[in-house]
Amino acid sequence: MRVLEFHRVKEWFALPTASLISFLLGLGCVLAAIAVGIIYSVQNLADFQAIQLWRIEWLLGALAAFVAGILLKR
């Protein structure tokens, strides 16, 4: 359980708190983009386009979180 302590994770990544939270949020968005492809199946072209749009939205969220983390780093 000591590995899961927030201050140890913060020291391990060597990031300030705001940047670490943004990084973790970005990782969550990337995992959500991957999960969309695993959970939903494609039946026709409209489903394929909808799934791709959802992936793009999740990846744009991840990009925004990573950029915020870079900008918040001191």
C-alpha cells in the first residue's frame, strides 16, 4: 500500500501536484479511447464513424490534459 501513497507517486514522477493530476487525467482519457474500441462493436458504416468520433473526442481530451500538465509544470 505504500506504493499507492500520493506523495511517493508524486516524487517518483517528479512533477508538481497540478501537473501530476493533469497527467493522470490524460492517461485516463487515453484508456477511455482504447476502451471505446473494445466495448462497442461495428455493425455498419454509421457505427464505425460514431466510434471513431468518440475516440477522437477522448484523444483530444487527453491532448488537452497533457498540454495543461506541461504548462502547469514549473
